[in-house]
Amino acid sequence: MMRNSYKPKDYFVWQIQNSQERSEKAKNYLKRADISEQARQNRSDLFADYDIDIAINLYNIGTPVDQVVKYIISGLQKKVDVFNYASSTGLSFDQKCIITSMDRFELFPLLVLGDAPKELCARFIDFSLQNDMSVEYDQEGDDADYAPEPIRISPLMNEFAKYFSYDVPASNVAPQCYMETFEAPIYECFSRHESHQQETLVDYVTNWAKAGQKDEKYYNKNEHKNPNNKYFKGYWSFMGAAVAKILNIDDAPLKEHPDYPYELVHFKG
């Protein structure tokens, strides 16, 4: 049964096939011995992205969740491999694949929803706190160059770290969420009394589209209507879903919401 109601099944099946073809090409390219460090790093990063893209599109078309999760974990492991490789190269900071605040916002929820091994989760935190591999806050125009000493993660990301059993030093935690549109509203699930958690969660997911319109480079509610976009994957609120799982919030009111990945929240690896 389809989970994504915005597009027909064939639309997502084409994306899956396209990603699989590109993934195979990337795999073959990486076997070459004559490619540069940067080319190897960048192609490896695409290799990881293809698995995550496939996972989301498999979820879209109703594939059993355990098969979806296999691709999620594979993509996340490949991401860590990219960071490991980047940190071992002689590439300059602006040439490396580093982990940004937007990466954390997109990838940390997948670690939770995929029941990723704690060791894998810990590596994402390690790189997030490593000055030569992370930026504290990134936005368009910053050129990803904000890397103070020490690197801090937002308080929302610190809640994820706690869930991963990772003790982040207080000096590495920022006093407030950086992304007011996407992080601050859902962080209230942690900062307010638990009696407000379900209300906060439902409000966050319900207003996910409206919030996104304030930052269209990341999210555009009408993107499924764009005839030129071959790669629309949905408006899934993976962050809201991950917070619901971390805090065990009753998400029954969201079970049929078109932007809430209910089955991923309740997946047990």
C-alpha cells in the first residue's frame, strides 16, 4: 500500500531505479586507482546519498519497513565512511565533506528511526564535535566556515546524543537552537512538561508545511506540483517522528497524517 499520496507509484519507482543505476556507476568509479582524493570523497558521498534516497522512496511505495531500514543503515554507514576518509586526507577544510547543522537535522532522525547501532550514532557525534570536520552553524552564504573552538551542537541535537548514550560536554552544547523554524518548535517537547508533548508534536507536524515556506531552499510545500522536479520524495517530518520515538509520545493522532512516517516510528530492529 502506498504511503506517499502526493505522487503515483511509477514516479517513485523510477527514482529507485535511477538511484540504483547511479549507485552502481559510483561503485565502479570508486574501484579506479587513478582518481583524486577529492573525487573519491565526493563520489563516495553520492554513493551514500543514493542508499538514503532509495530508502525514502521504498518507504513511499509501501515496501516493508525492515527493507527500508536496511537501506537507511547502509547509507548512514557509508556517510560515516565518507567522514572517516575525508578526515584522513590532505584536503583543506573547504574541500572536505564535513558534517553541518543541516546534516545533523536530516541524519540524526534517521539514526533514531532506523534503530542504528550506538557505535554508528557515536561516530556522527564524534565528527560533529571535531573542529576540522564540522561547522557549528551553517546557512547559505556562510561558506561553511563557522568552526569555533570548541564546536557546539544545538540543545536539540544534544537530546539525540543522550538517546545515543553519548555524554556531550556542556561546553559543546549551544545555549539555544540555531534553526528557529525547524529545531526550536520541536525542542519544546524536551523543554516543556510532558503533558504538553503530544500537543507540541502534533502542532509541529501539522505546521511542517507552513514552517518550511519560510526557508524554501530546504522545503517547499508545493514542490510536488512542480512538473520539472523528477526527484520529489515527500514532505516527511522525520524530525518530528524521531522525537516521538525518543520520548515515547503517543502519536496516534498523527497515524494517518500524510507527512508523518508512523510506521518508521514504531519499527523495532
